[in-house]
Amino acid sequence: MITAWRICAAARTATAFDGHSAAKYPGRWNPSGVRAVYAAENRSLAALEVLVHAEDKELLVAARWSIISVRFDPSLVSTPSRFPPNWQKVPAPETTRKFGGDWVAKGASAVLRVPSVVTLGESCYILNPLHPDFPKVEVGEAEPFSFDGRSA
């Protein structure tokens, strides 16, 4: 089994795996209107992924956060051999959003393994909550999480 991690606002743990937030605010790997759930291969990468997107670091430290483990069998994961050539560009290019949107539309797997832009050599996982195999994904209990004040 693979274990990945998701950090979200404590008030949003009940909906952390429905993908509605990503559909409303698209990320690197999903276009607007496409539901997706982002997770990272370890706790520290999950924290970095949140940290790099925070505009107000003091507010980030003061907010209440939760971390949730998610476990899935490797058979549920697609690991592409190639990504758009500009996948690392900041801000995220439309080509990566199209790539992820195409993956969702094809329904090839419940989970997509993608490279982290924040930490090269590590991976993030995009989960498709509408995939028929998504119920096989095991979502853990939410645990309190906090960011160190030195990150502010």
C-alpha cells in the first residue's frame, strides 16, 4: 500500500476528499470545473506544498490545520512516463491542467502520480473522487497539524 498525506483547513476535513475546492480553484494538474484531490508522498512535502502557496505566512501559522493520511494500492495509480515539457513553470501552465483534465476524462485510474515542483525528485498524487475505484482509497482520520512559527 502507498500512504500519502493531505493538509487542509481543520474546518474543511469533512470535504477534504470531494474535489470541489480544486474544481473551483484549479491547481497545477486540474482545470476549472474538474474535481481533483491533491496529496503528497510524505508529511513534509504536504506541508511545503501548502507553504509555497500561502500569501500570509503569519496567518498560515495562526490557522487551524488538519493532516489526513490516504492509503491506496499501487494498482490504482497511473505513473506517466512523460509530462508536458513546461510542467515546472510557475505559475502552472495550461498544458499541465489539460494533462490532468485529460487523465480525469479518460478515467484510466483513481490516482495519478505526478512530480512535485516544490521538491524535485519527490511525488504528489492527484486523486479522482469520481473514479469508480475511488471507494478503494482508504482515507484516514484527521489529525491536528500546525506550521512552525519560523515559517512566517
